[in-house]
Amino acid sequence: MDAAESLFARASSALWDAETLLVVVSLVVTIGILLMDRWYARKLIGPPPPPPEKRAFTRDELRTKRGRWGSEVLLGCKGVVYRVDPTHYGPGAGYSVFAGKEVSRHLGKMNVGDEEAFREWHSLTDSERTILDDWEAKFKEKYDVYGWLEDACVQPPLTREDVDRIPPPSKRFGSSEADLIKNLKRA
């Protein structure tokens, strides 16, 4: 029986060693994949494409930019047209009601109905203007400026020089969940 027990002990220790080795290798590979630097992924994908030349948009043009049929998702805030994140503003998303519109009055009044779209925003109260200014700062921070709205609701009318003075965004869309929660608490 001693020989049989010894054979069993050697076989089970060899099996244990193989299992241990497999677990260790699996863990090392998993950790290596999880710790891969973001710069490597960006290097493979490449930098985001530059925004197109800034230009004037009409109401009708802006209304077509709602993310349907592969179009970009654009919106206007204080007459400036931004390309926004389709995961938040595209069809079926939480803020999709704002896509393809000049939404300054919507944002200032915290109103999601269509009656405030493409209306002038200078008559907002001070508290509504403060809310609108916060939204405008968020758009400038996160999204590319694509142009300006050529419309009577924007007084005085904006020009290319006005939108060229807006610096590029410091953050790209795809913000972390913590940033989104922080921004929602502020709003």
C-alpha cells in the first residue's frame, strides 16, 4: 500500500502543480490586459479627427442633425453649434429632445418641451441665465464647436470670429461616470 499511496501522492501533487500553474498564468495574463496603458489603445486607434471648418447653420440644417440615419448630433446653445455625444444626445438617449435644436431657453428654464426651441434667450431671468451659463460652460469644456446659428433668435448675430475665439474642449465625450454624476448634481 505504501507504493500505491506514494504513486497517488506524486500524481496529485503533479496535478496540483499544473492547476496552480494554469491559475497563475491566467491571473498574470488577465492583470496584464487590465493594466494595459490607455496611450497604447489611443496609439492603435489614432487621435480623434479634427472638427470641420466652422460655418453658419440655418434652423432647417440644424434640425437634420439629430443622429438619425448616421448624421451627426448637433445642438445650439447661445447661438453656438456644438457636436455633442450621441450616447447622451442621439436617438433614444436621455437628452435626445435637445438634438438638432437651439436649446438655450430650454436649458435656462429647465424645460424639455418644443415650445422653447429656437427662441431668443436674452429675456431669461438672472437665475435662468446662471443655469444657461453653466450649461454653456459644460458644452465648451466637452464638445467641439461646429459653427453658429444664422437665425433671428440669436441677437446680436454671431460671426466666424465669435466662434473662433472659443477654445477647443478640454475633455472629449465619454467622460467618466463620476464626472457625469458630478455634472448632474450641479445642474
